[in-house]
Amino acid sequence: MSEYTVVGQKLPRVDAVEKVTGAAQYGADVHPAGMLYGKIVRSKHAHANILSIDTSEAEKLPGVRAIITQDDVPSGRRVFATDKVLYLGEPLAAVAATDPDIAEEAAELIKIEYEVLPVVQDVMEAIKSSAPRLHSDETKEGPNRRDISAKIKELSRDEADGNSTAIRKLEAELENYADEVYYNISAESHTEAGDVEKGFAESDIVVEDTYVIPRVHQTYMEPHVSVASADSSGKITVWASTQGPFAIRSGIAGTLGIPLTQINVIGTTMGGGFGGRFGVIITHVPAVLLSQKAGRPVRVQMTREEEFLDGRPAPGCVIKLKTGATKDGHILARQALAFWDSGSVSGASIGSTIRVRGVYKIPNIKIDAYGVHTNKSGTAAYRAPGAPQAIFAGESQLDDIAEQIGMDPVKFRLMNMREEGDTVPAGGSEPEVGYKETLEAVADAAGWWNREADKNQGWGVAVGDWTNGCGPGGVYVSVHEDGSARIFHGSMDITGTDTAITQIIAEILTIPYKNVTIRRGDTDSAPYSTGSGGSVVTFTMGNTAKLAAEDARRRILELAAERLNTNVDDLELRDGAVHIITVDPPKSISLGELAAYSLSTTGGPIVGKGSFARQPSTPALAAQIAKVEVDPDTGRTRVLKLVASQDVGFAINPMAVEGQIEGGTVQGYAWAMMEEMQYGENGNVNPGFVDYRVPTSADLPTVESVIVEVPAPNGPYGAKGVGEPPITPTLATMANAVNDAIGVRITELPIKPEKVVDALKNNGHGA
Amino acid sequence: MSEYTVVGQKLPRVDAVEKVTGAAQYGADVHPAGMLYGKIVRSKHAHANILSIDTSEAEKLPGVRAIITQDDVPSGRRVFATDKVLYLGEPLAAVAATDPDIAEEAAELIKIEYEVLPVVQDVMEAIKSSAPRLHSDETKEGPNRRDISAKIKELSRDEADGNSTAIRKLEAELENYADEVYYNISAESHTEAGDVEKGFAESDIVVEDTYVIPRVHQTYMEPHVSVASADSSGKITVWASTQGPFAIRSGIAGTLGIPLTQINVIGTTMGGGFGGRFGVIITHVPAVLLSQKAGRPVRVQMTREEEFLDGRPAPGCVIKLKTGATKDGHILARQALAFWDSGSVSGASIGSTIRVRGVYKIPNIKIDAYGVHTNKSGTAAYRAPGAPQAIFAGESQLDDIAEQIGMDPVKFRLMNMREEGDTVPAGGSEPEVGYKETLEAVADAAGWWNREADKNQGWGVAVGDWTNGCGPGGVYVSVHEDGSARIFHGSMDITGTDTAITQIIAEILTIPYKNVTIRRGDTDSAPYSTGSGGSVVTFTMGNTAKLAAEDARRRILELAAERLNTNVDDLELRDGAVHIITVDPPKSISLGELAAYSLSTTGGPIVGKGSFARQPSTPALAAQIAKVEVDPDTGRTRVLKLVASQDVGFAINPMAVEGQIEGGTVQGYAWAMMEEMQYGENGNVNPGFVDYRVPTSADLPTVESVIVEVPAPNGPYGAKGVGEPPITPTLATMANAVNDAIGVRITELPIKPEKVVDALKNNGHGA
């Protein structure tokens, strides 16, 4: 039996009722009196010089209250394009009107003259010297660019056996690039340990492949929406559907050059985020500028089409990966060269290329990663940013090695996995980690060791590692006169984190879960909180909540000692009351009585404060096994079984943890099998859920979750962040299962039926 | 020069811009989507049995969404009358409709059958055995009731020289009452010290009079308004124009029998309160019940007429007062018998009758006070509840004694005033008090000692004492990355208290006042705060804010020590930065840098917590002098000079303190000269500002304020509550000035022109 009464329990979510009844207030539900409707005017070309923007006709339209362009940004920080557009849908202006239709009509009336430029959409095209350059100020043509040639040469393949025409063409082209000087490079990242040349030389087998992972959208249900209201004192209120209200606040302050105290950000209930709702995104600043100009509140809300054109999706990438191993299964070296599609701006998760290392003992590592500009919107985080892409390459290739040396893929992984005390690539040694336990747990649960497969059926396994982030947070706790408690904080709920915080407070105050309410404040009222992403919330806010509850408990015991005329040392808080443990019969006083008493004592009401920012996190592993059946005629893959284990440290709410494991696994499945942003030559993209397919409940069997608990020393009750790990291995799990079923190694996602059929044809495999 | 840089300064109010631009959100500005309009159905008789309430016709009216009566109150606690109404305008039902006109029409369609009962409006009539009894369960006819007869006999007058027909009649009647058994008594209060019989016997002169003070309304600009929204989970949100959101929360919880956690009260900007916005008043519970029944938000807003019929004004009273003194001016005994008009319910400020003691050394005291039921609405607090009434009697009579013994009224008061170390009637001895300093200050400022008066001109002086209350409070302070700070708390701003709290935080954090913002939370988010009344806010919340800022300062110094690699003892917080005082050249780090640093350290964001509830307060005196000119033909009194001094302990914001002194003095002037709720025989009242006159800026010269600062040991920076004292002496000041001008002692307020003319006729005085 658990030593705890509230944490560790499968309790219903605190926001369950408001979510299911529709009472929860999303961004689109915000409608301050006098609100106007904003519309962003977007580029109709993916690459063009802007010759002129003429708003005069639009201004004449009755009902139009404000039109803004970059000229209306006092700080001069780029909000709208002026001289040049870099992707189709890039914002050029914005309109606010009394009616959404008028706003749309006005947007159409704004005349923009373009000088159309050549478009580049493919990272491998974009780095060529012949490619159109997106940023004219890109002058660094020095050693780094030439380096790319050298790296491509290092990774030259002996034979071009890629399993699709596109991949084979890519491989061939990479050879040709070797003497080029590269352009459109937005960022780079290099990591090296040991000596890969030596490692490959000592290897019995060297496997090499090029992996192509498409750009995918976070496909949160609620499109971006902001409502801004600037009052006559200059105070700005922004209702934002965001993962990080405090980041929005500093982002707006920075962009507009105004003090933090003049901005209040109210986070509305999020209709999904998954990393796509961080920082100052798209709608916030135009809403503020329009409200300032119109003198009325303005809502700017994106359509689904705008989401696909101008959201900040996960970057696609091309990863060339080479691994060397001994014939008895020891991995000796791994080298990667990655080109990440960062779109029109810098960024993309290029640093995550290091995830190809996995949790394995690999003595020699060399990783070179580049961000590449293309005529697309910028990218942002998506659940374990960059990890699913890198791990897809790494874990796919591990299976190919296991196959070549004739070793069971699970045993091969277990043999190479690091354990407590092993050297960690980033430095230091591993703490107590649950890598092997987690992989063994999924293998046991899935029936791996006795697995059976009919014709065209196969099993795939993969693991993905991730370490939760950590950030600053503050929590206040108050105890009421009826013995109930209230939490006040500023972090956005990200699918259950409010519930976990509530459980922790109830646990420490020894009161029923239902007697604790949680309330989120805006940035003007709540203490600073880090953004809700990077799996930080339960770790950071859980620790913060513990500190706050412990602070309240100190005051409770102090009050009780005063009231019961005894010492704090003789007291125990239990079952919602303080008991004197040294007297018989026992004497006690309830929390409600103490809270009432506190209102008339010098020390005042019972309020606890927690403030926290940083403690080292501990890595977590997600391991998954899929059993699939592939129809060789149609190429369609059906998932027969999908089991996901994860080391969560400690499951504060096992039901919520299972929800995270299921959700992440399904998103990984979708990326593997169907999701893909497809850009046309003119820069257009599949802009809705008809052309951009996401899974439905009919696509998948129930994901079986297996919770492993290897406590994190600094996590609350040992908890690790659980949100991100489950998406990381699924891409490779699916590819490995398909390969096991029909002997086709798909290296370019998604594993669409037509691609499977093509691959079967090209490799001679068949039904 | 002051040792402080922010407190003690005349800084503009934090809410100045929102108030003057109309941006402040008052109750009537709250309009949630789908809101219905509520209307309270009120009794058309002042005293009647209810035979039936028929809502059927009203229910049929299109647009009506809910109708409630007492049957809809699940707890059974009285919200509406069912069997009997006790005053005209008493709530019987309420309606919610889609439009205010429909709600009003529906209210008219509700058919109520009455059996009309005799009405009693006058307290002296109500106590007679022949009077109609309001509460049939009033069975206590025992010793207390007979006691009243004895008390009246004790206070029998030698001669009936009252200066108005009404007073003379009252005096005569009181004699006749002596053998009666009394009824309609709602409450009683008795205080005795020494031996008044002996005191009177030893006195050279004994003065006796009966004072009649009318019921007056607080006349806040904003009528009562509540908006309630009950959601599907049962959670209730109430937007209330209130002085005490936490009291509203517990009031609603108690009335409806639901947990505190299910109610959130949001205090909207108050359009004046003055004591009339405490507790659960009138509109809140009907709004909640209507919203629960209709399933939509409901606003219930009173008209000005409803305010007069069913507000909770200040009680009127009849005070029979007798004072004995030696011929050289020592007061030996004072006895009072008071009947307070509590209307239909219990209460009225009967305990304040003890204020007739004043701040004088009076060895023998006897005070008997009764609350009396009449067919009027209940009463509530109004700025120093009960004190203006009692002090009017006490200070008027002091002047009569001074006149009889030929002593200067200021000197007479100074001679009898208590000072530090003197015994206090309530027990213990006086701390350091500023009674004499305050009276001397006003005398000096007004030019009392060289005062001149033309014909029909006169000077009046009076003093009033009051001690601020104290209550629980909580304050949180955060420091931002740009070095600014933010206060979060739950107490309502009562004309400048937010400004005072802001100054205190700025002072302690050593940052500019403009860099501190203050934000009020609702009861779901803010720590518990006592109601904003009883002059408690600056005392309680000021102390709480100090604790919070000091807590933040501790964390700031800790962080700086960590960051600068030194000890806290070597550090000083000054000018918004922490400086190492032990090194040369000095080294420092700004608050902004420390706040940014805090986001990445174990300890987390800079947040300070203050929790406070109780420290003894120190009494404060208000002293006022008026110079008037009375036109004997018209009876009109013109104020030529009005000077008000007040011991405020320490003026945290002298401009705000002056505002309080001016406001209180003007309200006292209004009560003295013009305000009066006049009830007709059928229970009707003068229901608007045409018939109920309040002063305009044309009625008065500028009130000259004189700030006296005798620090309160437990006040923040020595501050005492300043809101209530200034209203206390003005009623007597005006009466004493009129008496000095034309030799007419008005004992029944207000001092209306016609009353002055009558009095002049009756006493033979004239122009």
C-alpha cells in the first residue's frame, strides 16, 4: 500500500466538468464589449519583393476601424513584411472592423504590388549556390559552408541502395553537392566525441542511410487567437491561448518597447498546444496594435487555412546517418549530418540531432546539423522538439544493424544501453535510470519474447529518451474557514498539470482532494511561472506547490501550538486536523477552526508561498512495441497492437499519465503513417484536414500503457515530466514493424500506402 | 526632511486615470454574455400580512426566464418575506427577464394579496404598549422592558424648555411613558461606571436635553448592483459592488448552505460605500438564485428609489442626555438614554451611544441604549457608525455647560480631556494620544483665539473620537525582470488605500512609486482580506504590505549575496539596487538583474508574502471649527469657514488624507444641515435627490484640513485609520456655531431654515 493518500491516485481532472460541459472559456469565447474583428493581410506569393502597399480603398470601407502595417510599429521591430515576403501567407498588414466579413473584405481591398521571385522549398535545393537566397544579408560564405562539402564527402556511401526513387536521387545529389559552397544556412550545431573515423574502421559492419522526415503541424484543435484591449492609460490586456503567458508578456513588451507592468496577459483555456503556443506568436502583436489604433478591443483569430500557411509547425529534416558496430553487437561509432528546414526564419530544432545518440554506449560520435532557409513559415516546438525526427533515424538504423548481425532488436538495444554510473555523452555519469527496466517492461507487456506473426505481419520496437525541462514558478496556498484550501498560480494547465498540483497540496495538507480548488491568475496577479512545455509543469510547479503547502503547514502548526497551548514538536497534521500526539485521550483542532482562528491573530490568515526555479532533472525513457499487418496490394498498414512503456519517475495521477502516454504515442503514429505538410511549387500547402490527414479513433487499437517508476531524486515525489517522451520512439517503432512485416525499410516518412507499394516494387518484395 | 522617500508624499492615486477616463469597471459595466435583467418585487405596504403571491400571469410573459420567491431558497434562510411584510419596499419575489422592461412588467404582473396592518414609524411611538408589534415572537416583556420606565424616571427633567414643539412634546411624552411596558425592542446595551447619582448630586450645574437625529442615507453614487452567474458545475461567480468580497462570499455560502469553495466574489470598482456595502446586501442572493434557476447570468441593480426604500441607511435615534459639572468646569457625571431606530430588523449602532463619553475625564457614567423596531428597512454602518449621532448630543451639551459656566468652549474641552496615562473608560490607560494637540491645532488654524463675529455670525467647535478597526489581510509582492514590482491582494480600494499600500511597497523596495502596480484579486485568487471599512484598510493592509515587502527584501538580499558572492550582512538595498557596503569602489546589482537571476536559481522568483490580522489600534481625534452666518428672516445658515484637524498618526499620502478629512466633514455638514429620510404615515420616504437634499460644492467653502501626527505604535509608519473620524464632530460643530450666532440651540437635526425660524420665534430670539 502506498504511503500516500492523494498523490498516486487515479483522480478525475479538476477541469473535467468545465471541459465536458463547454463552460471552459477558450480564446474565441472572449468578447469584451465593443470588440472589433481583426484580420491579417497575407502575402499571396511565397517569395517576392513588395513594391507598394495601398490601404486607401480599404480605409474607405464602412465599418473599418483600423488598418496597420509595419509603419505602425513604433519600435520598428519586424511584425509585418515591408520590402520582401519569404513565404506564402506572410503577414503584410492587419485590419480591424466591426464585423468579421467587413474585416475580410477590407483585407482584400488592400492593394499590394509584388515583384515575384523564384521559390525554393526543399532544403537540399536551398543549400545550392544556384538557389534563390532568402536573406540578402547572408554574407557568411566562409569555412562553415565549405565544411558541409567535407562532411558530405566523409559520409559518402559505397552503394546507393535507397529504397525509393526520391531517396536514391537524394543520395546521388549529395555526392554532387560535395564541391559546392552552401547558402541559405540559418544556424548550425556541431558535436563530436571520440574519433568516428577510427570507430568506423574498427567496425565489422557499417550501415548508412538517409532519412527524410516531413514538416508536420501540431494540429491543436483551437487555432491561434488573441484578444487585445488597450485602455486610455496605455495599459494593455491580452487574452491569449498560450502555453506561456509570461513569455507573451515579455515578448509583447520587447516587440513594442513598453514596460512589463503595462501589459497583462490572461491565458485562456488552451485547445491544445503541443509546443505550438509559446512566445509571441502571430496573432498577439497585431491584436495589440489594432486595439491601440482603434481604441477598442480587437480579436484576431486564425482560420485553419491560416494555421497551415502561417502556423509554426515542427520542422522537417534530412538526416544522413552512419553507424558502425562489431559483429557481436557493440556499437562503436555513429555520425550524422542533418539539414533542418527552418523556413523563412532561424531556428528549427537542429540541436536535437544529437538525439541520434540515444541512451547507448557509443564511444565515437560526430554530429553536424544545419538549419536551412526555405520559402515557408518558421517552425516551433512540437512535443519533444526534434527528438522524433532524430530518433526515427537512429532507431531505424539500429534495427538494420540488428538484422545484419542476426540479433534480436530488443536484446541488441539492452546490450548497448547505458546504466547507472556509465559515462553520459553530455558529461558526468548516469544517475539511477530506468532504461533497461522500461524496455524490458514493454517487451514483457507486449509478449515480445513469444511473439508470433502471420504472413505480412511484423513486430517493431524502438525507444526514445527525453529529459524534462525545469523553470521558475510560484504558488500560493490559502486555507479557508471551512477547512478547504485554494491554490493560486500562473502556469497554464497542460492536460492535467493543475490536477497534479491539486493532488500534491491535498496530500500535504491532509485534506480530501475535492476540498482543494485551483485558480490560475493572469500575469498581473500570479507569481511568475515558466511556460507550460518541455514537460516542466509537474516537475517545476509540483515542487513549487510542495514548498507552498509546506509553508502553509508550518503556519498551521504554529497556530495550533498557540491555540492548543503546546509546542509545535508535539503536533501532527493528519486527516485535516492538527493533533497533539503527546496526550491521551488525543486533543485536536480542525484546519477550518484554525483558519477561522487565524483571522483574529497577529500572524493573520493561513497563506503558504512556494517559489522555485531549478533542480537537475533525470532522463526518462519511452519504449514502444507495435505489431502490424501490411496489405502488400494496397500498401495499407494496420496496427494490431501498440504497447508503450515509460519511466515516469512517480505517477502522481496514473490516469493522467496514461493519457499522456496514449496521446504522445498516437501523435507519433500519425507522424509515422500519415501526417505531412506538402508544399507546392508556388509555396502553397495542404491547408486543412481534408488534405492533411490526422488519425481518428478508427485508425488505431487502444494503446496499452505500461508505467515504470524509477524515482527522479529532485522530482516531486520522484516524478519526471511525462508529456514529451511518448512521441519520441513511435516513428521508428512503426517503420521497424513495417520492415519486419514485409521487408521494406521506409526511410522517408510518412509510410503512406503508395510508398509501401512503390518500395515493394523497387526491392522486388511482394505478397 | 523626512527619512522616507515615498511614504509621506502627496502622490497621485493609482486609480486616477481609470477613474477620470471612465475605464474603471463598476457593477453596471459587467455584462456577461447571455445576461438577464433581474428585478425585485417589493411590498406596496409598510406593514401587512401576505395572504397570497400569484406568479402565474408573470410566468406567461414572453422573455421571463425565472421567477423566485422564498420557496426557491433551499436552505430556508429568509431572503424574501412570505407571511408578513414589515416595511414598504420589502422584497417578496424576484424576476429575471431578457430585457429590463420585461422584468419590470413581470414584477407588476405578480399578484400579491395583502391584509394591511397599522404602521409605526416613530421609535417613541413604537415602544408604547399600544403600538403595533412587528415581530410576533417578541415575548420578552420582563425586567428589561420595565427598566426603561425606571431609566426615564431617573432622567426626568425639571423643566421642559426644549426649543421646538416636537422636542417639547417628546419630553412630555417621555414622562408619560414611565409606567409603560415596552415593546418592539430589538436590542439593548448598558454601560455604567462610577455613580451617576452621586456625580449629579455633587455637580454645581446639571444640563439635560433630548436630541433627535434623523435616519440618513449613505448616498453613495452607485446604487447596489450584483451580477451572478451559476455554471453547470454549481460554481457561482458574483460580481459585486462591495466593501467586503470575503464577507459576501461567506454570507452567500451561509444563506444558501453551500461551501465557500463554490463561490467566487469579484469586487467591482465601488461608486462609494461609506459602510453601506458590507455583508450580504439586498441584491446578491436574489441574483444568485435567479441565475441558478434561469441557467444564465443575471444582473440585479437597484434604482435610486429602491435605494431609499430598501437600502441600509444610518439609523436615526432619540438620545436623552444629562451632564453634571462643577462651576469651575469639571465634568462629574453623564447619563444617556437612547432609542435607536433599527427598522424592521435587529441592529442599529446602539453600542455607539457610549461615544457620549468623548475623550473626557468623566468619573461617573451611565448609558442605556435600545434598538427599536419600526416599519422601515434595516440599517447599516455609515462612516463611524453611531458616533456622529452620540457625539452630536455629547458635544452640543458640552457647549451649553460651557456657556452656563461662562467658559471658552475650547478651553473647557481642553481642561477635561484625557491625556497619556489617564484611565480609559474601557479599561487601562491612555497611550500617547493627540487629543489636546489636535484641538489646539484646529483652534490655531481657525484663528479661534482672536475670533470675530459680526451680527448673526457665530463660531462653533466640537471634537469627535474614533479608533480604527483591524482585521485579517494578506498581500503578495512580486518583483519583475525589469525591476518593477507588483502587489496582489484582495481588499477593496476605499478611496486611496491601494495608493497607500503601493507607496509602502515602493518605500521598502526602494523603487519609484510609478514602478509599482497593484492588482486586486477575487475571493478565488487573493488571500483573505477583511472588509474595507472601519478605517481598517491602511492599518491592516499597510501592515500586511510591509510584511510582504520585507519578505521580498529578505529574498532579494539572499539572492544578491549568492550572486555577488558575499554575505547578506554586507548588503544594503537602496535606490532599486543591492549594494555591497563593505567594498570600495562600491559594487551593486539592480533589482531587475536580481529578478532575472532568480528565474534560474533553486529558490525561484522573488515573491514576498505578508499575512496579518491583529494589533491594538490607537484612538484618533477629529476637531472642527465652523464660522457661520444665519439669516434670521429665512433661517438659512451660511458657512463662512470650516476648519478640520485630525490626528492621523502618520499621513502616508497627505493628499489622500486631506481628501478623507474634507469628505467626512462635508458628510457631517450635510447630516447637520439638510439630509433626512422623511417617512410618511404609509411608510413611504423621500426617495430621490430632489426631496432628499445633499450638499453641492456651492453649499460650502473649502474645508481647511490640518494634519496632526501623533504616531500609533502599531500603525504602518505610525498611521492611524483616517476615513471615519472626520464625520464625527461636524453635526455638533454646526449646531454649536448656529447657537453661537443666534442663540438658538437646535437639538433636532437637520438644522433646516424653517426650524431655525420656528426656534427663533419660540424662544423670542430674532434679528
